[in-house]
Amino acid sequence: MIPRPYYMEIFRTYRDVPVVKILAGIRRCGKSTLLEMLQADLEKNGVAGDHIVKISYTSEDFEDGMTDKEMYRNILEKMTDTGQYYLLLDEVQEVADWEKAVNGLLEKGNTDIYVTGSNSRLMAGEISTYLSGRYLTIPVYTLSFAEYLTFKEAAGRTPRELLPEYLRLGGFPIVASHHFGEEAAYQIVEGIYHSVISNDITRRHDIKNIDLFNRVVKFIVENVGKTFSANAIVKFLKNEGRALSVETIYNYLEWLEKAFVIYRCQRYDLKGKSVLKTQEKFYLADSSLKYCLMGFQPESVAAMLENVVYFELRRRGYDVYIGKNETKEIDFVAVRRDERIYVQVCRSLPQRSDRETANLLEIKDHYPKYIVTMDELAPGNIDGVKIVHLSDFLLQK
């Protein structure tokens, strides 16, 4: 198993705190394995094996479905005394009204509950009042670059040598843990993608015109890291001789978000100190999703560097925005409590350094400012703006 110390530290921080810990993320990003790591850590720290109840609701034992009452009784039967029990419940969205069962178990007072899931029923907006104020969401992403390196250490290559491979093949654990070629890796990722689209979107929301839906997805994938609106997609489809309403586009975007395929990044007005509701950007849960759908081309890497930096900032606990400073744009404004950093991302520094640096220097505060680049000339410093190679930035503590 790939060590994922970031998540293990979260588990230890909230162990025995009486809230349901919800691990939510795209399919195959490693949620089930995290539960295995948690189980091993509990046993290592003296928890008896019969006081750890681990159940996967995608197993053949539950293929005929289960009600929340059956779920509750099934778990209760495994709790044979009044001692503390640790409930590790995988893919709970397969059980209708799972929140009722989990809430009942939480109220018993001798349970520490961890659940995973891969669709909107694990997101705050759709969790019912049964768990209101009694849960903590832990976003689970595909592997960070640091986690990826732990798999590849035996290869004897440096982080900078491995970075192009990480950018190209992405961070799905199943890909990282094997020595796949490009074609095989993308076939696996494409299978994950189609599983998400089928199980979490088209089937659940009864999408009839799947071809048109896929064309919308392709537009989003082609425009990762660019601002666009639902109207822009409608116009694009119209030029192709197809018709779709703005409302339907909004639904598609929402459903893709709730299946953790895309993540929305809003714009933040640095002057007005407010979040703007227009011209957002969307980023893919993993860079390999773009390449499995569109094919890999070396020139496409530049557009995905932002994608990688965005998720690294999210992993570090930042709220991430696009910065609007009058007519200038800052790639990322990352905020974490009273901390803030500004980040510009560019593949090659010499071509863009003046513009990138000028945009950052126009921000008159003392928060750290970075230009993150693939340029081998990094690191450096321009009037207080730190120039950092992407591999170094991704491995910062």
C-alpha cells in the first residue's frame, strides 16, 4: 500500500471524536485502501480486531441491495459488548438512507465511524438532516507527487526525472503501483472514467442523449484551466449544429462535480475582497483523465500544470481561487485561515517572466508570492517573488 501520511494524520487527529468521518472522492482514488491503512493503524495501537467492523457495500454480500434498517441491524449484531467500536464502512452510498443507520450507530456513544463514497450523496449539500453538524468531510484526491514518489523510489530516478511521468500518467494508485506503458495506463483510467459516468451520472440522472453529454464533457476537458460559462458551451454546441439549454449545461457541470470528476475554482476580486460568480474555471480530478480522453501530446502539458498545482494547494488545506486584480489575473489565490499565498504557473519562465512577475508585484501586501515553472533555471527571486521549480513546489512541506 502507498503510504499516505497526510490522511493518516487526519485520522489520528479526529480519532474518537464523536463525528462521522466522511472520505469522499472520485472512484479508485484510494479511499478503500485508506480504510485498510486505518484498520492497520488501529490494530497497531492496541485496538482488538473484533472491535473493528469493516464492511464494503459493493461486495457480493450486498448485491441485492440493503435498507438502512438492515444496515443498522447488521452492524449492531457485530457489536457484542459495550466497548468502543470502530466502524469502517466503504461505499455507503450503495445503501439508501445510509445516514439514518449511521446516525443511529453514532448515537450509541461507543462508536467511531468512518465512511467512504464516490458520489453526491457524500457531499454536504445532499447529506440529510440526520447527520447535520455531526460529520466531517475529508476530501480524498488521487496521489500527490510526494505520494507518487514513494512508489517509484526503487527506480533510482530523481524527482525531476519522475515529474514528466507523473504529469503524463497521473496519480490514480492503480496506475502508480504498476509499470504500465502509456497506452495501458490510459486504458485503465478510461475504464475508471466510464465507470464514474455510467454509475454516478448518466444512470442516476437518467441522461438520454449520452453522446451530447459526452460532447459537453469533451469541451470541459479541452478547456481545463480556462474561464468559460455555460453560455459559451451552448454557443459551441450551436456551431456544431447541436442544441442544449443553459439549464441543462448547469446540471451537467453540477453532476460532474458531485461525481468528483471536476472541481470548480471561483474567481476572487482582490480589490473588492469578494468571490465572483462568473467566469469560473474547472479542473480535472486527475490529469490522466484528459489524456485518456484526448490522447497525450507534449504541448498539452502546459495546460495541465495549473491542474496539478491546484490540487496540491487543495491537499494542503487551502481554499483556492483565481485572483482578479482589476484587469490582471493571478492563477491562484490560496487562503488557509489567516494565511495566504499567490501563485502564477508557467511552463517556461523566460517567455513569460515579465508579465507573471508584474502581475504579482502589483499586489501590495506581504503575503508570499510564487512563480511555479518547469524551467530548469529555477529557483530564484525577482523583487521578492520566489521562482520555484514545479517538482520543488509539489514537495514543499
